[in-house]
Amino acid sequence: MYIFIPFANNNEKNTINGKLFISFLEMCVSRSDSFSLNITPGYWGKYTRLSRALKPYHIATIDTQKWFGYNYNNIPHEELRIYMHQNIYKSTPEVIAIIRKSIKEIFFNRELNPFANIPTQDVDDICFFKDGKMIMGSISHERMLYMDSEVFPLDILSQYGRWKYENTFFPEIPEIKSLII
């Protein structure tokens, strides 16, 4: 697995934005059959422009306490064990144009989004899947981005920034496989 290096040597933030972000989305969509967006806490039950625009591509919503980078099952206080709402969508070339209208950067950085000062950002943590297997996972607020090294070779990824290899795998998310296959 390749892990994106989110900070430069001088502690400046590295990201994938602008035309590179569009190219990155195109690459992920072309290698996947579905993707997920986490509904940001505080927006549950509300849908903004992006969620409404993606509705024709919506496959399902999964309510879960465990997802890539999150495990609310292990929290000792039961009242804090929230359920996350993951919207699952079909990966098609049309979704790229929809996403790029609202999101300008892989980590959904509000400073780079056009709606920074108004409450319209209802999603984050985009992940891509192929045949029920996660091939790309992100945790926006942590600036974490992971890519399956069997699907995305380093010579292709290197155009989007610096990466390091780690011998690890994405967790199984059985709900995806049953929805997609």
C-alpha cells in the first residue's frame, strides 16, 4: 500500500488540488466501480448541493460504527459510540464533473473549497472500491490518503506527490461487497 506524505520538509502541507485533483479523480474512477463519501457529523439528515447532485448515482447508505480509519465500537462509553453514515455511489465519468464543482482538493480543505464560510460541506473521507475491495481510502481531517499498490503503481502516483510504501492492507468492509457484486 502507498501512503501519501501530507507534509513537506518545511512542514508545509502537501495536497492534490486543481488540475491534478481532477486527474487524480479520473484515475480513481477509471479503476473503480463505486466510491463512498462519509456524511459529516452535524449534517446527518441534511443534503447539500453535492449530495443532491450525486443522488442519481447513489447505491446505498451504510450506517456503521466501523469504517476505514474509524472504529467507534472500541469507545468505552456507549453513548459516544456513534454510527457513521456512508453514502455509496457508482463510479462513472459523470461524477467527476459533479464532485469538482464542490470539492477542489483531496482532503476537502475548507480553505480551498468555494463554500468555505457557509454550511454546505456535508461530506468528506472519499474512498474508492473495485469488486467490493477498497482500493483508495482517505481520512480528510487527518490528511491521510492510502492507495492499493496493486491497482495504482508508484510511477503513476508520483505525479500527484510524494508517497511511501507500507506493507499493510485495507480492512475488509463486507457491506460493500454485498452491495456492489
